[in-house]
Amino acid sequence: MPPCGYYPKGSFQSSTRISAQFCSEAAKKHKNERLLASMPFLYQLHLRLLTQSTADENNTNHEQENEADLYGSTDNPLDAEGLGLEEITYQVPPNPIARKQHRLSSIARVVCCMVASARNRRCNSFQLQNSIQLLACGVTERVNQWPLYHELANSRRTATLALKTLSSEAKAELKKMFESPLARVVSPIICIDNLDIEQHVHTHSIGHQTRMFHGTWGYVHFPSPEFINTLDTSQLNLDSFNKAMKKLSLFQIEPSMFLPTPEEEESYKAVWESQIAQVLNTYNSKPENREQAICLDPPPIEKISSKPPIIKILQLMDTPENSAEGLGQVIDATVQQTGLSREAFFAQLQLMDGDLATCKNFNSLRSLHVPSSYAHHSLENISFQLSASHTLWNIAAAILKAHLGDTNNSLDVGAWRCLENLGIPHTKAIPQTDFLLMIKHMEQVHEATILHGLKFTMVDKDPIKGLGKISTKKWNFYVDQFYDKYCTGEARAKAATLKDPKLHNTLIRLQEFLTLQTFLRDMMHSFRADTGATVFTQSHHNIMSPKSLNVFLQMARNFDILNEPPGSLAPKEKVKKVQNSYVFGISKFKQQIDKDPNLNRYKQHMNPMAMEIDTDVGEEHNQQEEGTETREEQSRYAL
């Protein structure tokens, strides 16, 4: 039997003495090894019994399906890149024999844990860890009764007490990190966002009704020590930041900054071809020689460190940050969690991330405190920046809305009709609470449209049945032909001259969905590298079924979304022409330069206190004013 006593010497883990180290992979491995060493006979008995079981040939396919459900499909590396970080990760053995052995060993080990806990309830390490995971995954208390009865988990009350203990440890660890030398060199970045939690009640009564809790969650990102060593720490102070911000008004935003370089054009073409090849390889046919075929993965743009970042989660705050008053309370609650005094927290440069509404609320709060000579009152040392995730959400939602189309037009072939034929109601195309689901909808429309173009290029009108193999030369030819016909600027310019805007709208949608998908794939890949992931992840697979694709392809042929051959007659019912977001944005940018040469609109989220120009900078600005005006005139019409 396993040794008695408190963990780590024994097998008993109290819910009031648990630590984060108890839930680590190293601790889990140590507990498994000690369990097997203390119960070798029982473990070997069950393992050999399972290993010597007779295989049923009729269940071979069924076992393969179960294995795919357990570990997830990892044949396609893009599935692992497009992961959701909230998913459960499983380490996949390299081959089927190793996977079967790993599974049988796990079953025998779990039986030993159940027997040990049934004989001595103080051998609860395995059960306590399961209880915490089940509670974190949202398993209800009613369902938890079954694993509790079979010695697979502890009670819900024990799991709740354990989480409270872990929460207290996390609070102390966060304060310890803020007192570390690393936090004194440069203050860590604090990211916050609003959080709404609904407590749903099925049967209402007085005092017993559905309630909505509005709060704020966040995390603290501590910089890597290796990264800090590459910087000049003497410049990482508040004075250097304020001087740089005061010179912000002299920074020239040129339209040429938004134009692609020749190197980026080559990368753009490679990304296009990789996506076309990926669709062809997934849904239609595979090349005979994979090494000589066009690469399925886009070329890497920038490699980052794979070392896990130092991130600490803030405790949930029951104050919403959707107003200036609420944001002030959130900042006060954050200061309390750091363990620093108000004077110490506000005396240093503090970078914070939030969405656009949070940045505006903070600027409103700071404007109410001006003038003030106290840093903790004026908040002049806090700089709010727009977070990447919220910016990406706004861009993605705007692009999808632009291409959604008119649902009241019977001839409109916008994204709404594509989603409907893929089995997705257009009313649920843009969920407000699920960013990844919206991106999946865009990816499905994008890949289905590419597949239709490929089948038209291949003169293939047969429904999708299975994957075949074709010569690598012909496979590459289809990819190149699709790119030349639908993905170049010449193809979009030619489509813009047609009276029927269907082809133009489809090509613009392909271009803009491609840009977004590329950015998302790079972002997800960076998340994977940032977390130091060494395991495969069970992600939300976004593989469309042949039945859905066949319905979509039938619709695409009936409505002729690629306008083949190009018609010269206008449609019977007027279809709105979709604007090219990039070209339209450049034209709007030129108009903004004419109205406001200093482009102050793009600097509104910056610290207005730090942007005030002092005497020295003002004199420097007067000396450079003449040259600045000349550059502005040149940049206005550079495009």
C-alpha cells in the first residue's frame, strides 16, 4: 500500500495545505512512480490481463475511431497551430503500439488508485487532483457524485476548499513577484478586461432569480530576464518614457508605412499558395510526391523564443470597468493585489492593456483629476495601450460584416449564403461572446470558396467522395493556375470592370479573409511557442464534412459565384458591390491627412499629460517646422 502521512512524504494531501506544485506534471509523475512501487503486484496483474486480451477483428475500425477521439487527429500540423488555449492537452505516443500500451498502463494505474483509496481514504492524491480538474472544467455536483462513489474523485466541498488554498498561495506569489528585482527594473504589464457571469435559475421565486454579475478579470505579464538583459536598463525609467512621449507629436506617420515591401509581396504569394495547397490536399487530392509539391505551410516570418512567459492571474474583481468610476475602483483593487503601497505603485511607469472602451474610460478618469501634483491622484504615470486581441476582434468583425451580404436579396451570394449552405445559420455568424467561433466561420467560407475554384479549374463537377492521388506536376499546376486566375491584383482589377459584381465580391472576400487567416495562424503559432508547448493539443477541428461541402458546391455552381464565363449583362436584381477594405482605407487615410496633417486622431489613446510639449521640444519643433511641412505635402499624395 502507498505510504501514509502528509504529502510529499505520504499519500495524504490536505485541502488546506495544498500547493500549486502538487498539481504540476513533475509531481504527478512522482506520485505515479511511488504508487506503482508500493502496489507492484496489483498493477502488473491488471496490466498483463489487459495486454493479453484477445483482439476482435470486427472492432478494429471502432478502436481506431476511439483512439482518434482520445488523442485527436495530429496528422495535419495546422490543426495543432489553430488550437484553442482553453482546451485539454494530451501527450501523444509516437505509434499505435505505444499508444495502446500507454492507455492500458493508465487503466491499471487508475485501478490501483481506486483500490488504495477504498482501503484508506487518506490516500487521496489522485482523487483530489481529479476533483480540482472536474470543478475547473465545469462538471456539476450531480455528475461529480458518480466518480466520488467509485473512488475516482473527492467531494465538491473538498475541491472548493483546495481551490481557496491555491488562491491564497497565488495571492502571496503575486505580491512576491512584484517585490522581486525583476519588477523593480521594469514594471510588469497588467492586462484587464470586463467579465459578465450569469447565475441562471430555472424556477424563479422571491429572492431566487437569475442574476448577472459584472466584474473584471486580468493577468500580469512579467518580462523575461533574458530579454531585460538585452536592453539598456538605465533607459527603462519614467523620465525616458515621458521624454519619448513628448516627442510623439513630431513623429511623422507616412502613408508609405502601410504599403507592402517587395519581400512582403513574395511572402504574400507564398502564403496564398500554401492555403490553396492545403485546401487541395485536405478535400480533393494529394500529390504523389509530397517533397516536390508546393509546401502546405507558409514561410515563417519571425521566430520567437519558446520559453514559457511569466504570467500571474489577478483575482476576479466584482467591479466593472465600463465607466470612469468603475475603472478607478478596478485600479485600486489591482494595487491591493500587488502588495505595493499606492505611492510606490503610482510612482513608477506602469503599462496596462485594455480594449478601446477601457482606454477611453481611463482617459476620462484622468481628465477629472487634472490638475494634480500627486502621481497617485493624477494617474500620469499609467499608460493604457490597445490590446492585440481586442484590435483583432474589431478588425475581423468589420471584415465579416462587410462581406456578409444582403439576406433580403435573392441573388446575393455574400458570406451569409455560404454559411447557410454549410449548415451555419447566418444569424449566428458573428457571435458576440465567442471570437474563435467567428474566425472558424470565416475560415470555412474561405476554404469552401477556394475548393469551388479548384474544382472549376480542374473541370471536376463530381461530388466529394474521398481523397485520391494525382501527379505532383499536375497538382502544382492546379495550385498555380488558381493563384494566377483569382488571387492576383490583375484578376481583381479585371473583375471590377464587369457589370455583375459577383466575381469582384468573391475575389475581394478571398483576399481579405486570407489576410486575416494568415495573421491568426501566426498569432496562434506564437501562442503555441510562447507557452513552450511540447504536447499535442485536442483543438476545435475545423474540417468540413463532404456532405456540407457538396451542398455548398452545388450552390456555388447554381449561383455562379465565380462568374464563369464572365457575363456582360447586369444582374436582374441589383447586388451591392463590396469595397476593397485596403484600398478604401488608404483613400480614407489620405483624406485624414488633408484634414489633420499631424494625425492627432491616431494619438488620442496616448497620455495627454506626457504629450504636452515642453520648452526645449517646442523650440526644436519650431526649427523643424518648415521641413515638416514639406514632408507632409510630399506624403499627402505619395499614393
